[in-house]
Amino acid sequence: DDNAVYSIGIRAMLELACLVTSHIPDCQNEIYDLLSSLSGMTVREIGELDMPVFVEMIMDVFKKQEFTDFFQRLVELLK
């Protein structure tokens, strides 16, 4: 069922985003560099973002088509 596949993909994406945000202290520089390269903002600007905006940026990265394609393929392999 396509809805089930979509739900599993969304759940996996959210879990991965939560995992990333829970490990920000461990990989802060790498996360800031990634967000900076994708957004055109400086690393310093990324570091100064309010937490809700910062988390939303991370979620936006995981919503990109490349990530959704990856999760769709992953779910298909798990069927």
C-alpha cells in the first residue's frame, strides 16, 4: 500500500532528524557546515539561529527530494 510506504518513509525521516538534533553537541561543526553550504548562510549565522528555526532547517534537509527518494528505496527493500 502506497500510504503505508509513505508513512514508513516519513517516520524514518523524522527519526533520523531527531537523531541528528539529539547529537548536535557531538557533530555541531559538521551540521553547521552542511546547513551553511545548503542555505548560503555563514556557519556563524547558523549558530545564531533560534532553535525552532534551526530544527526546521534540519527537517527541510530531510524533506529534500534526494532524501525522500532514498527513504522510498529503503522501504521498498524492506518489503
